[in-house]
Amino acid sequence: MHPIVPRVRVFAITLVLAAGLSTGAVAASGGDTNKAAGSDRSAEGCIGSAGYTWSQLRQECVRLFEAGVPLYNVEDPASTSVAYVVGGGATEPLELFLPDRSSGVLMFFRGGGWHDDDGRYSLTNTDNDVLELRDSDGKLIYTSRKSG
């Protein structure tokens, strides 16, 4: 037998053992070895880990930070909690995305502003082109003007 053959066998056995141990370590840590990057598609096909969310209004996956106008939390200006508005023209329907909701809220223009069908939210555009989102009690909760 050639002197290199035993070394190749030992090397091959070491590789097999190392692969088995690393697979066991991943399984023991609760990791999913079969999960591919981008495999977190929603029912509509949006990849959440890439920043995509389904827009009912546009009927497509959108990145809110690219397609939307950010609205900042009025009660806590230091908060990183941001809402977004996605939509068309001056009186066209809009879609509101709030940080505590898993889907958007459709809003329609009537009476000088946009309102959802359930009466929970109203959005107005001030004379200074600042969007203001109010709750059903009329309390200002988000604005497009970043304070601070």
C-alpha cells in the first residue's frame, strides 16, 4: 500500500466525523439547517427579511422605507416607531402602515382628509404640507414633521 493511502483514509474519516458533529451542534442549538435565505415569504410572496410588505392598494410587495412617507410618533419623539403612508395623488386612496399592525389600513379621501372605513384614523395634509394622523378621538398620534 502506498504511504499516502492511510493518511487519506484518516483525513476522510476526520471530515465525516467533523461534519456529523457540526450538524449535531446546529440541531442541538435549535437551528434549522434547511432554511434558505429569503425563505420567509408571506402568503402574497413578500420577503419580510428583505423589508417587503404587501400593499393592498398597490397589489404588490413594497418596501415601506422606499415607497412610503414616514410618520413619526408624536407622543414619544425619541421612539424609533415609525408609521408609513403609501398612496397616490391629492385625493387618491392611501394605505396606512402602523408599527403595531401586521397589514395596512386603506384610507379614502372625503371631507378634506383621508379616513379609514372603521373611523379609527384620519389623515390630513396641513397648509405647510405636513401630514397629521389622528385617532378616532381626534388626538394627534403621528406626523410627517420630525421633531427634535
